[in-house]
Amino acid sequence: RREEFLETLTNNQKGVHANEPLAVVFEWGESEKERNTFHIAEQYLGREGYEAHIQTPHYGKWKEFCGTDPFSRPPELMFFPLRK
């Protein structure tokens, strides 16, 4: 499932960069110490940017993939406002 994961994540990233003006950052990488551990950093202009993101077709495909229970452990999500 690794290749399917990488393809889905990459397509989501491309969709964000091409179509989401309220997205500031969408980058990801794999841990150098623990294979198959990935870190995704997303930043949006306000909560409205995130809400717009989760309405997009590319996010829908990511959500669909996540719904197939592909992970060896649950993803850890953290939300926090940026300090100015």
C-alpha cells in the first residue's frame, strides 16, 4: 500500500499547490530514522483556508484512501494557530 499512499499524498499536494489560494504550506517527508513514518505540514490562511481545503476533490481522494484503514497506527493530527 506504500505506493498507493505516496501517489495519493502527492496528488493531494499537487492539488493544494495548484488550486488553493488560501493554502500557504503543504509539504511532506519520510522520517530518515523510521521507514514508513511520514510527516505532513499544512498551513492555511485561517480556519476558512482549511475548511476550503477539505471540500476539494483532491482532499476527497485522500480522505477516501484514509477510509480504507491503510495505516499501521492511527495518524496523529495537531492543529494550532500561528503566532504573529
